[in-house]
Amino acid sequence: MKYFFLSDGWKVGRVWGVGGEWSHAAWRRQPDIQQLNLCLSDRNEKMWLYRVEDAVLMVEVQPAVRPDPADPAKNIGNVTLTRLIDAEQVLERLGTIAARCEMGNPQLM
């Protein structure tokens, strides 16, 4: 399995596998992409963990709501994730966030 984090308010668009863009007709099914019940909060932004099958090589993500053309600072149409991470890298990210939380909010015993 492979994983990626996706900001709250974004959704999965196109998907690519070994043979190019994922084709429902060729594979006879949709790619297995699942949002897990785990999110990180970093700088007031929620990042949800997604799991994808090994056959997926790249994932296009896009805002769930169309960008406002009047605000060019927030006008990102889509992003293609080309480096999906493995379970070990997910644990490293979780450990980094946990360490940051402990340093920023120490508990008194």
C-alpha cells in the first residue's frame, strides 16, 4: 500500500497507474483510494491520510470548491502528487508531529 496526506477541502481527481491514466474500462474497476480516519493538524490545517493500492503511481488532487478567479493568491487549480509514501514514512511524519506537539504544549505531571 501507498499513502498520501491531503488537505481538508481537497479531493482526488485523475489517477495514473503503470499503463498511464487510470481507465475504468481497462481495469474494470475504480482505483482503490480510501480516506482513513486519521488527520494531522499542522498550522491550523487538517491533513487527512489516504491509502492507495500499489498499482497507483500518481494522483491528481484539486480543491473541492472551484477557486475564485478574483483572488489569484488562492487560485490553485490542481496538483499532481508524484511521490506517494509508504507506511514507514507515514509513521515518521506522525512521530514528527507528535514531537512538535509535546515541545509546544508540555504536560505537567
